[in-house]
Amino acid sequence: MTINIKSVPTVSVAYGRTGASTKSNELGMRTMQERAYEKRGEQYLLIKSPPASGKSRALMFIALDKLHNQGVKQAIIVVPEKSIGASFNDEPLSDYGFWADWAVVPKWNLCNAPGGDDGKVGAVGTFLASGDQVLVCTHATFRFAVDKFGVEAFDDRLIAIDEFHHVSANPDNKLGSHLVQFMARDRAHIVAMTGSYFRGDSEAVLTPEDEQKFESVTYTYYEQLNGYEHLKQLDIGYYFYSGSYADDILKVLDPNEKTIVHIPSVNSRESTKDKIKEVEHILFSLGDWEGVDQATGFQLVRTPEGKLLRIADLVTDDVGVRDKVSASLKDPAQKNNRDHVDIIIALGMAKEGFDWIWCEHALTIGYRASLTEIVQIIGRATRDAPGKARARFSNLIAEPDADSQKVSDAVNDTLKAIAASLLMEQVLAPRFEFKPKKAQNEATPGFDYGEGGYDPEKCNVGFNEDTGKIEVEIKGLQEPKSEEAKRVCREDLNELIASFVQDKPAIERGLFDQELVPEELTQVRFGKIIKDAYPGADAEDIEAIRQHAMAAFNLVQQAKKAAEEERSGPQLIPGEEDRGPNTAFVDGVRKFLNVKDLDIDLIDRINPFGEAYSIMSKTMSEERLRQIKAIIAGKKVKLSIEEARDLTKRAVQFKQERGRLPSITSQDPWEVKMAEGVAFMQRMKAEAERG
């Protein structure tokens, strides 16, 4: 069967190539590292920064200061897998201006040591009793060591946890439980680092109470990519197909691009259940096989145009061959050799911590349930390298099959892929700073209002060069009161949006419920998510956080819509050469915001999933869409008591503002919904009194 690929219009993000994120200060620190080093005195430090931004080296700077200047005895670096341990090899930091070098005694890098965790756990104990300063081990080794020696054995030491999203606030997460014990004892220093502060299972990484103890350093994807020297555009494409993906893979795989192909898990519906044959299909689709390079283990394939491709097969079951190929990919002598390898085919590898700066295309077949995994995969393609002006991420997803008995699972896969795309659009955009619109507003210093300058009749959005944020003035916007709520609005909106787009009832209704009143999602559903995330926050702060998060989400969606109307495909930032990307993004937002007063009520009346449905409707047949709608409608959930309570609270607020309760016969569907909530609670009260 021939593959039938339908292309979802690509979200394309253009960047300014300012060079800022790759330039070093007098101590040899790049922007993110300098920002983290400024907080080096904090006992608990959380670094949220994208792949390739230099988190490993940032930790070296911080750890050395803690060891030499803060009375910390030892530093223990904890990584999720052995291969990532190489990120903490010796570094001559003094060559670049720092006052000390980073050095790890070879025997204390347990990621390189032979044997299982049993022997390595004993080595941790030996290290704790030694006078040496740095140890590197895996998460698993560290967990066993804490179980064996107790948290008190790590007093006055630095524990640095790399890829921190592996931690969970769930009590069943062993590393998370140990972290809680360390913080309760309050004797160890902790530095947590992650490129994506959200988990695929929707569990919180930290409880709100524990997270408040951490000082955060946030460096955004936008800051990182905008500050590169070479990469100026990142495209994200989602493609639905029918048939077998391996039959015609070249419709999405360009042999002239340096590509990592992640084939599907053998347990997924996209898999043919024979991973070896899938790799062979890809190889023979690319051209004629000419053998194996004996030095590297790479497959050699000659394309019809005569180009010899060097392909690394990390899927093979031959462990010896796979290890040889893997070692060749990590060869430090080849790191800067663009021609060393052309295509890498992987299954469960070449993701987190894998460093191939020349990668231009991350092609993933099959949906990925974990948003974190998608962020990590995209990070493989977003390294800056000479001559690499464009990178892309493509996700090839099997279209729901009307004849399949597993069509419901297929629909769930599709929804998860859409959720991931919505989150990535948010992650890749510039950050917002929202302000209440004043009655007599004046032009703000440092605020770019675009062509024509400040116009109080129109202007409510601009780019602030000083902060690097898009500033938006919104009428009726509620400001956070507590310091924690201010921090959430400043730093954690993307994490809340991640929870929202992973919420099945929200995305199902937002995409397929034609009777939906948008406020049911933007106010009630999103309000519940925020309340659950911050149980200690008062109602006013919860509402302020909700308004800021929903404004950020919906404005990115509307900027995409404006760009789609202007160009052939939706581009998050339309990167014209004659104007900077920041201005281009603001122009896209202004197209939506070209009104005298932007009101928070207007934002709440926009279905946040409307643009995602628009893309789906262009790529799926009406029959498929009807089928999906029928599945969603078949499990439609009635109003819950919690939702009714929330609607009743909003009805009381409505009465305070308008002097009457919402009417069930109103022409405004949101007013009707609030009235239904009041009626529901009245019925419940009457039944309780009778019963």
C-alpha cells in the first residue's frame, strides 16, 4: 500500500541570530551560565533551560564555587543514563577566564565504571569517606546509595540532578521521595537542571510547597535560539498518513539533510512489528546498499544522484555492532566533522543528552505520549552550527482508521500529538508580560509600538528591548498579589499550559464539541487545573494566574492565525529579512489586537483549541472528522459538582457586577451556562434537604 501523507501546515519560527547566547563573558560564561552563576549562593537552585544551552558547564561553575567558597564538602552529579555522564568530563575552564578547572578523578565517574549498580553503590560510600571532591553517577546508583547510607550521609554536600523532569512529586517516584527527605533535613545543597519542566504522565515534578523553596533560573527556548549565530529558522511539521510509513519514507525524509529518524516502538500501532525490516526499508528507499564502513560500523548507501550516505543504525539487535556505531557517533575527534555521518536511525536512543550539532531534521514516526520526550527530540535539531540556517522537527502520525477496532486509541494518539504541537508553539514563542490597561495610558519607555509610534486608540502591545518580552496591556486584567503568584505569572505559565493541553476533557471538548461555550474551558476547566496546581493560593491569585496563562496561550494561537491569513502557511513568526523576528511576532499579535481596548473577557471568549481544529480540518477527511466527533460525543460528561460550584461562584460575581443573577433564557451562552450551574447546585441542595 502506498503511503498517503497529508501535511499539516508547518509552524515556522524565525530568529534574529544576535549571537548573544553563544558569546562568553570574561569568565568564559555564556548568557544562561552567567544568569545561573549569579544565583550560585542559593541552597536550592532550579535551572530551566533548553537543550544545548550549556547547563552542564553552568553546573561546573556553580559547583566549583560551592566547593571552594561556600563550605560544601563534595559535589555529586546525578544523570539519568550512563551516556550523559560524558557531559561532565574534565574541562579546562581557566583557559576561558574562570579561576579554576573542572576535574573528575576517573574512578569517580561511575558512568564509565564496569559492572552493575551493586558495586557502584559501594563506590559512592567510599567516595563519601574520601577527600576527593566530585562524583558522577546515574539516578539509579544514587537512589540505591541513599537507601543504603541514608540522607544524613550527604550532609553539607552538593547534589546536582541533571534531567530533573525524571523526578516526580508522586510518592512512588523514588528519586522524588529522596529529594523530599533531603529538603526536610535541610543540610544538602541541591541544583536541579532540566530542559523541559513538564512530564509526559502529567504528574507534577515538585509539589508547590517544595518548589517554593527553590530559586529558579529560567532561560527560554526563544532566548536560546534567537541568540544563535547560524540557525535562523525552526519548522515544526505534523503529518498524517495511511498505509505503512516505511513504504514511501522519502516523502518526508530528505537524504540531503542531516537527519535523526526515530522509528516507532514495536508496541505502537505505527510499527510493522519488525523493526529490522523497517530499517531495511528505509535504507533501500534511500538507494543502493554498498556495504558497511569497517572503522565506524556505518551503513553505506548510494543515492540515485550518486551521493554516498553514511547511515548509523542504532536499531540493530547485534549488541557489538550497535556499541561500535554508538562509539563512532561519540568520537570526540569527529564532533566538528559535518561529513562523519548523514543519517541516524534510532529506537529509544539518540534523544536525551545526545549531541550531534549538525542535525538539521528530527523525524519521529508515531506519536509520543511524553511532551518532555518531544522537547528532547526537538533539542537534537536545535544545536547551532556553521552553515546550518534551518532546522525542522517532523512527526509522522498514522491517521485514525475507520475500519480499525482500535480507532479510539488512534484518536487519543492524534489528540496527544496536537497537544504537543500546541505546547511547542508556546515554548518557542517570546515571553509575554501582561499589564492592566490604564484609563489614561502613556507610552512606556523601551516599548516598541511599531510603525507610527504610540497611539492610545490602538496600541496595547509592543516589544520591550530591555526585557526581551512582548508587553501587552489588557483591560480588566487581574494582577497577582502574593510573591509566589507573581513568580508563577513570570516563570511558570508554560508549565500550566502543558497541564491544560494534556487534559483530555479540555482538548476533546475544545476540538469537537460544537455546543462548547469557550468560558467552560478558559475559566472553569483551566481554573480547576490552576487550583489543583497551587492548592495554597487564594481565589484572587488563582484567578490572576488563570488570566495571565490563558492570555499567553490564546495570544500565541491568534498570532498564528493572523500569520496564516497573511501567508500560505501558519508561521508563528513571519521572518521577513527586512525586519527583525521580534517585530514580526508583535505585528502578528497586533493584527489580532488592533482594537482600542483589549478585554480579558474577549480573550476568555476564544476557544483555545480553535486553531488546532482548523489545521485538522485541512488535513483529515470529513468522514474521519465525523468519526472522531462521534467517539467524543459518545462519552460526553455531564456537569460535575465541582464545575457547578465554580459556575455558581462566577454567577455571584456576575450578580455583583450587573445587579442580577444570570438568566437561563439569555442570548449569551456563557450566561446560560452560569445559570445552569446555579440551577444544578439548587437541585443538589433540595435533594440533600429531602434526603
